[in-house]
Amino acid sequence: MLRRYLAKRLLVAVPSLLIASLIVFTLPRLIPGDVVVLMLAEKAYAKDIDELRAKLGLDRPLPVQYVEWLGKVARGDLGESLWTKRPVVEEIGQRLPITSELALLGLAVALIIAIPVGVISAARQDTIADYVARSVAILGLSVPAFWLATLLIVLPAIWWGWRPVTGFVEFSRDPIGHVAQLLLPAAILGIAVGAALMRLTRGMLLEVLRQDYVRTAWAKGLGERVILMKHALRNAVIPVVTLLGTQLPQIIGGTVIIETVFGLPGMSRFLFDAINQRDYPVIQGVNLVVVSLIVLVNLAVDALYAVLDPRIRY
Amino acid sequence: MSIQVEAPHGVSQAKPAIERARASAGAQVLLACARFVRRKPLGALGAVIVVALLVMAVFAERLAPYDYDESIRGARMKPPSAAHWLGTDNLSRDMWSRIVYGARVSVTVGVATVGLAVLLATAVGVSSGYFGGVYDLIVQRVVDAWLSFPYLVIVLSVMAVLGPGLLNVVLSLAVIIAAVNSRVIRGATIGVTQTTYVEAARALGCGHRRIILRHILPNVAATVIILATIGLGTAILAESALSFLGFGVPPPYPAWGAMLSGSGRTYMFRAPWMAIWPGVAISLAVFGFNMLGDALRDVLDPRLRGAR
């Protein structure tokens, strides 16, 4: 049964991934005017127009280009960067771990904030604690990450003369320093996501707390802590965990800002630089990797949902 | 269906009644507002912030003591004072004036983006939810694909292609916000389509157009209003991020996000007010729309509570 459900989800994911790949492929070709002329005018990417056109494969019909590109992608070839002249796959492979690390740490921060605050907020609905938690959560959703980052750099410097260390520390050189430098960026990244998840946790928990089995638990004379933690939270957290998947695009989007502000050499920063330099193979490659990752993680999360919640119908 | 009452003595006698009804309608609106303030104090706070933002955007010329790109002699990077409430920047421009004019950028982008997004989302969401079938399946796969892109990544990629500028910011943000919202509107539409009054309308022989315009749209309107309010906050936040990254409204026009990058960051240790006030403005504006949207959701559509 489970296998059939997963197969069905996989079947639904494939067309989404294909459409996404079409979007990724079409984007650079939407440019008004001739891409090639523009690229040549901006940066000396190649000797002449025909050479660049042939290099980008732009001299063939669009559907042919798309199928060819997909075929290359399937073989793990994302082309080479117009700027560094190195294979895009290699470039991404170097930078993806940093972005993944940042995203995972950010997610951890988000969960550490979201679950306890959400539980307190729901258990004490419409009290001062609830109002404060909800207001702070909305504030967390409202404050731009790049500003929060600036504040956290400026204010300690003004108040205590402390400035965060700049420059990137490799894991192999100094593991503790490597993780330590990611903590502040991850915390900022986690705040907005944590705020969204906190609201979800609260909403789900409030719904569960109205269920009959919770009333039965109260009637049995169980303590509040047992009811909250054992009966309510376990059921409320399942959809929250699965909704982590939908938060992934937001986290990865956030890394673009965070990596730029803190100068971390991750994949999102690489994408941002590529956008500034109009390095189309890199833009395409990173977009494709990001979107595939998100679709795959969502698929995994769906599977997890089916495993975690025995009530789900396959 | 409404029942028509004929006025036997002509229009003149009906007039006071209409005026009375109008007066009571006015009183009812006031009463509803008072009830909203009492029941949703945080939502009311949000409404106040939103109104203040709109006033700043509309009356920028009157509220700002200086022009947004006016250099004031001998006032380079002055801290906040009575003469310059929020200080001055590295080009001797009054920060308060720039923030007031910046509200105009945020509100313009917000309203234009959300207007376009809501139109798109309603068209896609309602048609997809109402007609269902293969059409729904295909449309939803396209929406799925859009939703699996991080908005900043896709918007930046689009901006790389289209180039920076107000119109391009609006277009690219609108498509993303529309994709998210169309999902919610589709859900609401499916709910309404399954009600007995839609079934009754169909049994009476109403066409698709009449059912959609008279029965479905009015019933998903609350959802659309809530999504639009929250969408305004999202759009303003996204615009500020794009401006911060250098893909927004080109200088010297003051966008809050752009004020925080470039010189705002270069001089952040020497003139911290340059890096603080624009951020306060963005946060307050987005906070206002989010608070108002949240409260509206609780009041207008209890089914959506806790969703986001």
C-alpha cells in the first residue's frame, strides 16, 4: 500500500519537475533582443557572435535545444561557467555543502524556537503570553533578514566594540570555528521560518486540543503536561514536520541574502554573482539543482508523512 | 433573489427613508470598526500603521521637509536632531524625507503587485477549482513547479533577464505571489462549488458564467481580501530584499531596501542611523499589513485560521 502511494507521488512529482526544468530552460531565452549580442557587449565571453551562439547551442530550434539540454542534464552535465570556464557541476559541488549546512542549521534554529513557543501559545490561548508570542512571531515574519543581519553587526560594535570575524573558515582547517561562524547567519535565517512554523504549531495544536480524545484524557484525570506533550503535541507535530518541506524554498531563498551579507561562499552567493555577471549556464544549473532538491525533499517529506501518520489513506 | 417593493407615492417620499438607511449604514460601519478595535486590538494597531503608511505615500510632498535628493549644506551624516529627525546621510540628505518618499515606492510596488497577483490568482484559482478535471490537473502541476522555486531565486533570475526596474519587480513578484494565492483560492472555490446553493443554481439552468460571477466569486471574496492584505506585506518585504540586492528601483529614488545597502552599509559604523531607520520602516510596514491581515482572517474567514 505504502509503496503504491509513494509511486503515485513520484508520478505526480515527475511532471512538476519537467515543467520546472522547462521554466529554468526558458528563462534566459526570454530576454528581449539577442542574448548573444548583449553578452558580447557586456563581457568578452567569446571571440564572435557565431562562436558564442554555437557554444550556447542557440543556433538550433528551441525544442531541439531543450531535449539536448535535458539529455545532458540527465548525464550530469550542466555545461560550463562562462566566467570561470569550469564545469557548473563542479562549481556547485564545491558550494552546495555550505548552503546545505546553513539551511539545516537555520531549520534547527527555527524548530527550537517554533515548537516550545507554539505549545505555550496554544496551551495558554488568549493570555498575555499568547499575545506576546503571536506578536513576536508576526514581527519575526516582518523584519527583513538583511536588516537584522546589519543590526547584529552594527549594534554590538557600537555598544561593546565587538565585531564578528570576517573571512570564511574551512571545516577541514578549524571545525569549531567553521560551525561557529555559521551560527549567527543560521539564527537570522531561522527566525522568519521559525515564526511561520510557530504559528502553524499553535494552529495545529489548538485544533487537536479540541478533539474528543483530548477531552477523554482530561476526563481520565491526566495532568496538563501529559495531555499536552503525549496526546496533543505528538498529533499536532506531524503536519508541522511535513510542512517543513514547504518552508524549504523560503530557507533557500533566504540563503541568497544571508550568504551575500556575511560573505559566505555558498551556492546562493554563487547564483547571485552569476546573475550579476549574466552567467546563464550557472543560473540554469543552480536553479535546476535547487528546484530538484526541493521537489525531492518534498517527496521524502510526503513519504515520512505516510509513515508517521497511520491515519493517512494511500 | 431580492423582493422588489413598489413605492406608491413617488420618489420624494422614499428619500428620507434612504437617507435614514444611509445614516444607519454609516453608524453600522462605525460600530463594526469599534467592535473590531475591541475584539482585535493588534489588528487595529496594524490598521493604524497601514493608514499611516498610505498617508505618507500619498502626501509625501507635504510631510517631507526636504526633497528626497536634496543635499543640505553642512549637514553630512548628522545624527538625529530636532532639525533632522532621523539624521542625514553621507550625501547630506534628510533621512526622514527619504523615508517618507520611500513609502511611495513600497506602496506602489505593493499595490501594483498584489493587484496583478490577485487578478491572476483569482482567475487561475477559481477556474481550476470550479472546472476541475484535466484542466485542474495540468494547471496545478504548473503551479507546483512555480511553488518549488524559492521566490528570491526565481525573481532574481527573472530580473537578470529583464533587468532592474519598477515594472519588472512588479511583474516577477506578482507571478510568484499569484501562484501561492491561487492554491488557496482554488481550495475555497472547491468548497463553494460543492454547496447546495451552487447545485440549486445549476439545476435552475444557470450557465457557468453566472454561477461563477454571482455565486462563487462573492463567496471567495473574503479569502481574496485576506490574501491581498497579507500579500501586500509580502510584496513590500520582497521588494525591499530586491532593492537591497540592487535589483529594485534605480537610485536616486529612495527605496527602503536600497537605502540599507551601498552607503547604508558602508557607513553603518560611523552613521548607524543610516542603517537603522529604513529597516524600522520596512519592518513596521510589513508588520502592519500582517497584523491587519491576521485579524481580518479571524473576523472574515474562521476556516483559514492558523493557515499560512
